[in-house]
Amino acid sequence: MMSELGTKSPSLGGPPVTGKGIDPGIGSAGDDPSSAGIRDPRESNPPSRERSQSPAPIAVADPTPRVGSGQRYGRVVLKVSGEAMLGGRQYGVSPEFCAFIAGQLADVHAAGVQVAIVVGGGNIFRGLAASAKGMDRATADHIGMLATVMNALALQDALEKAGVPTRVMTAIAMNEVAEPYIRRRAERHLEKGRFVILAAGTGNPYFTTDTAAALRAVEIDAQILLKATKVDAVYDADPKTTPGARRYDHLTYSDFLAARLQVLDSTAISLCMENQLPILVFNVNEDDNVRRAALGESVGTLIDGGPAT
């Protein structure tokens, strides 16, 4: 009988068996692990490897809007009330008004100003009024949010017919008709030269669309909030019912709150005051006022932290 080492398996006819069934390719050549391409775990220093070069840093675009010659603001938020969307109607959306405001905004777009628009819904449904008649306030406010989406779609149609690429973004998801509001996506749309219409308020009941406009303006780093109304400025009383009402060209946030003026709600004013965001109140129905306001011309009443006049 042959020695166990160097014999062939009589039943399998395989290669010579070395040791106790160990593959001869492992542990051979003097049992030097390195000769078989295996690192000895007792080694203190692992073999050196080529390190891949670090990737070049990614260039990040400056999100700050640039202000071109002949304009004062690079990025603005325009608040359009639902009542303004009525035009000369008693209810619903006026296509004539949408075309009127879209034509002015087309000039603003050509000037390079980035514009985000927040629309109200009072021309279709007013949540606060429905709540006063017995409807649950949260339910009424949600219906009002849906009304703002209707207005946003109508205004988008008018803007795109005027040659302004526009996206509608909503605070309540409705992916079949609009994009969800995501702050950085909204900023990216603006940087690409698109207008953005922000609908459905803040997405929460008990907050007005004025507050939504102030919040969005702060979020996207707008330089001013443009409040488009049916009066030409802020007055200490309703100029339609009080002939001697005082007109203000300039107000501070504190004076506005102390006088309890009703052009904007106190929550919106307080948010702007905390973030030093100026507000311009002007008449949207006067020719060219939207363009003038967006380009920084003197129109309406300016509300900021400076001394009142």
C-alpha cells in the first residue's frame, strides 16, 4: 500500500492528495501566504493601494436674484386678491382681467424680474364668511383653498398666452393639475425664468392668503411683497365711505398694527416685520401699475421699518 502522501484517489481518479485534502495551490511554496496572494492577518501594515483622486468640487449657483439696470428688485412676490379676479363680474373669474394683468407681467418678465404670485379665492368662495353662517371653519377654509387653485389655473393660462412660462404649485397635493409646493423647486423655476403661481394658501386652515404670501416671500428670499388691491393706497378709513380719509405714502409696521388698518391682516404684517420684508400696497386696476410696482417705481403705499410719512 502506497504512502498516503502523493497517492491518487482510487475511487475518484482525481489529483494527488496532499496532506489532509488541502488544495496544493494554497499553503504551498514554504507556506508563505504572500506567495499565494493572501495577506497574512498578522501583518500590521496592509498593502498599499492606489487612491482614487478626489472629485472636483461641484459649482453651486448663487441663488441670489440679480438686479438688472433700470429695475430695483430681482425677485418679488405679487399677491392678487380673489376680489380683483372678478373684474366687472359678480362671481367667478374674469378672463379680461387675467389678460389685463398677464400683459403687464409679460413686460416684467422681459425686464428679468423673478415673480411668484399668490392668489386669493374670495371671488369663488370665502371661508370666513361661510364659517360665520355655521360651517365648520376648517372645512370652509379648505374649500377656499381649492378656490385659489381655480384662480391660479386661470391666471396660468393667461400668462402662457402672453408668452410667460408659468408653473402652478399648490400647498395641498393635487398632482394631476399642479406641482406640489417645494421651496427649492419653486426657486429653481424662478431661476430658470419661469413665473410661479402659489395656490392653496399655506395648506392650513385659519391662515389667510395674505399670510401665505408673506410666508412664501420670506421662504424664497423675495425682496418685496406686492399687495395688489382695489384701492390706490392705504388709508386710515375707507375712502369710498369717508371722503376725508387720510392717505399714507409710507407707513411703519408698528404704525400699521397700532392703527388696526385692514388692508392686510396682522399676522402677515407681523411676519414681514420680523423678517424686514417691505410691503407695497397699490391699485391693481390702474393701467401699468403692476409693471411699475415690480420695477420699483413710486406707486401706492410702502410699509417697512423706516419712519412713517
